[in-house]
Amino acid sequence: MTPRKAPQRKRAPARPASRRAARPRAAQGENGLSRTTATAILGVDALWGGDVMNPSGAGRFVADSWYSDEPLPAAYTHPAAARLRGTGGVAARDPDRAAVDAYLAAVDVPRAIGELAGAARAMGGPRGAYLEALAGSCEVMWDLALEVLGRGPEVPYERCVVASTGRAPEPSTPERKREEVTALLAGAGYPSSSPGGLVAAVDAWRRDRLVPRGSIRQLATAFVAELEAETARHLAPHLPPSLRAIPRANIEFLPIENAWFSGSMNYIGRARERDGSPRYEATYEVNAALEISVPEFAHLVSHEVVPGHVTNFALAQGLYFQGRLGFEASVLTMNTRGAALSEGIANNALLMAHGVTEVGEVPDPDLRLGLLLALLQDDAKNQSSWLTWQEGRQREEVARVLRSDYLCSEERADKLSGTWGRHPLLGRMSLPAYRAGSEKVAELRRRHPPEVILPALYNAFGLVDLVTIDQLLDERRRASPRRPRERRRARR
């Protein structure tokens, strides 16, 4: 069903040209690369029916933000683009092929992708690797569009997953998390002795702690305040001083009816203060029918707001306007390795807020249980993708597996096996990214001290993705002189 439109919010007026000085001049260059990047991303976005300027998540798709104050390219402004967006692009039930052809006659999407890849290879370094991976993801999304139209071969599943995660596809392994959930449930008074009994125990636990539909906004506000205080203690001190004053949770919660998604964080970032500086604003559209417990909702708020997505993107916007990140940081692009890292940060956000690395270190048993169920849902997203596209299972069978093995609610199992799982792009590129990101960020946080890994994750050393963050950390390690004690140990 089509979700109703979110209430229209007043948009801030365009920033006068005289205020562009708020961003350092040195960072306003690279116009050719910026135009190429914008055309590649927004060209693919238009093909899939996305509208980056739509304030609602119901209208966005591949390109998920535009806060640079740069003029939109012809890939968005051409009349053929508006026509294509209006038809739903190639993802529509019956794609308007004439609209597609008119758009491709006006905008050379594959040329832009090729030019972006070439510029990235010539650039080298972590930024070049980031841009090359971005171009690779756009190329896969282009080829998937041709496949849907019957104008190209079927895109191999492995190629899709590697493009969005940097690693080959694999099935999920939920057994350890299920064992921990079973033990925590028993301790809370919900024992079980069989798989069916475990599902029933989770349902009972969730039902007894269900978020009241009429209280979503108030509960979210309370959790944001709590998580912001924890983030100020455990994350902010490790960030550069220039980032600590940036608002980390400027968000409005908007419950919506009949949404096909559980929720959508929409980073807007276009409002400006009088001096031209950003306000870092976002909205979160949450499905009013969402069946979620209060502990799971705490994880959701940490994931979507602070220190998750809103914090992550606000800091990136701050770095962009300080001239420390390139244009590519201002267009959040789904189904990329950068997006996968963002999901990994968000899925580890509750742990980062509390200053711990393991679920077992969270002091509240209910909160631990909610976090484990949320991580199992990310495993379920990956498994839905695997079963659907690698093994060719039917939707009904996939839904049963997600319900029994990954303890998803019926609502989640239905959407992950259907609307999401069988989508030609989301099912093959987006769903595997959540688990891959979660595992990578957890592993990085175990290997590196917070003063090293936290600023790296939040792009303070340069824009990174799920793969290039290792390259950046290695370069920084080699460039940093060893301390005297380390040198003495090396001599011995």
C-alpha cells in the first residue's frame, strides 16, 4: 500500500550567494568531479524512480540527501527526469519505457559513471578508492535497471553483494544470538524448550513491553535525550573539537500510516542559520503500525538518531562545510559500501553510546535482549536476500524461516521476505549490507582504541566506506611515529 504523504514542512529559503563564504573556498573547487558524481548518482536514482528533494522517505530511493547548496544537475532538473520520477522508474509494476528512453536520450548516465570511475582511479588513495567503489555500485544499479527492462543479462547475485559490501555473499548464522536470547528470556520469566516455544516466548516478551502507538513521539524524545547524554560522555570527547558543537540529534518524529517500511530517517540538512551555517535537521517517519518493544525501540532511536544516522550525517555535513570532505559526502547514496558502513555504525550505536564493545556489557538485561533481537533482524535481512536470490526460495518459505530462526515479528517477516526481499535492487544490494556493516564495525571497535576508531568511523580523517576504512587506518598507522616505549620493545 502507498503511504500517505508526510505533512509538508516549510523549507528554508535558498542561501544567498554572499553566504557561500561559510564554506572555505578551497573546498568549493573540483566542479567537474562534483558534476560527474552528481550526474552518476542522480541518474541512477531517477532510473529507479527516486526524488532526492522529496522530504519524505516514500519519495527517496538511491540518492538520500542533497545538502551541498550546489545547483542540481540536468540529471535531476531536465523535464524528462520529472516525467520518469512520476512514473516510478524501472521499479514500477509496468515501467514507462518511453519515459525511460526520453530520459536516457537527455542524460548519459553510463558515461557519467565511467568518467567517475576513471577520475577515481587517477586520484588514488583512500578517497580515490571510495569514489571507485561508488562508481562500481552505480554501474551495478545501472545494469540491474537494464535487467529489469529486459535489455541486459541477469546481474549475478555475487556481483551485487560485493558492490554493496566488499565481500562475497554468505548465509547468516543466528545460533549464538538465539542461545543468548533464550537465556535472557528465561531469566526474565519467559522460558522455552523448543523453536516454536522460543518464538512464542519472544512474542510474549515483546507484547508485554509493546510501545503504545500514541506515545511514539514522546518516547522517542525521551530516548534521544538519554542517548545524547551518553554520547556526550563516551563519543564526543574522541571527536575533533570542531565537530563537538554540531547538533547530533536535530530530528522530528513523524508517525505515518500504512507505510511499506518500518521507518525512514530523512536527513534534510538544507535549513540555514542567519550566518549561513547548517541547522543539521532531519525527520524520522515511523510506521504507526510497527510492532516493537520499548527496548527494541531504544535501539531503533540509537540507530536512526544518536549516535547513529543523524549524528553520522550531521558530522559529515559539518566536515563538508568546513572544507574537509569532498562533494561526494553531501549525497548519501544507498546500496554502496559507504551506506553499508553507515548501517554498521547505526547498528553499533547503542554500544558506542554506552562506551562498550559487547552486548553482554550493556547493564540492563531488557536492553541487551532488545539489542540482540535487533541484530537478529539484521541477520534476517541478509538471510532473506540469500534465500531469495542465491537459493531461489519462495516468499512464504523465507517468511517462515525469518520468523522461526530469526525471531522476527510477523510484520517484519512479511516485509523482509516480500517488499524488500524480492525487490531486484533492495533484495540483492541493500539487505546484505546491514549484517556486513554490523560485523565490520564491531570488529573494528574491538581492534582499535576509541580515540582512533571513533573519529575514523565518523569520517574525521576522510570519507570512508566498509573497505577503505582499513586502508585509511593503515596509512595513519604507518605515518604515526612509534612511541619511545614501542621503539625500545622493537629493539629488544
